[in-house]
Amino acid sequence: MFAGALRNASAIAAYLAETPGKVLLLAAGEEWPDSSLRPAFEDQIACGAIAHFLGCSLSSEASLAHAGYLSCADVLHSALEGCVSGQELTHRGYAADVEWAVQLNAERCVPELRQVQRGGQFVNAFEDVS
């Protein structure tokens, strides 16, 4: 399991392209104030970006995420700023987080979830495998 975002979309795609087997792109979700689930726009767009950089055949679901990414690739900043998550972050004083998250391919890291030993215990943690 890997952690991908807009910031490392091409790095994740390049790594996965060299990894045997199928790839499942899964966008995280969030909660509405009433605790019901909502899709996370920014994660859907990131899945679409990773699909774009993978450049392979896509399932219908991945194709939809890819189309979403392509529809706002030239306006990522305003798209993320305008989505519910971006509005919430800005309203709470975290507009800089939106600025940071929207930077396409700003990172080359490929975080993989692994079981690692820390302080004599095994814990799940992300390690950069790039």
C-alpha cells in the first residue's frame, strides 16, 4: 500500500509502473458534519493524476477519476480551493495547506506502508521506497 497525492503523483506512477501486478487506486473519503461519508474531491483528483501518469489501460472507475483530473489539470489551485475540503481548510485558517497540497509533482517520495520496528515494537509506518 502506497500513499499518493498530487504532490507525488508522477513518482508514485513511475514506481507502480515498474511493480508487477495490478494497481488499485483508492481515494480516501471524509465526513460531513453529521458523520455521514462524503467523497474527498482532492483524493479523487489525485487518483486521476496518478492514472494519467501511469499511462496504461484503465478501469471505468479509474477512467472517471482520470477524466476528473484532466478537467481541472490547468486550474488545480482554484479547483482545490473551491472544493468543500479546501473551503473548510481556508475557513479554519489553513489556506497554506491547500497551497501545499495543490503543488503537482513537487515530491519524488514513494511512501509505502510497512511494518517496521521502532523502540522494540513493530508498528505500521510509511517508508520512502523511491
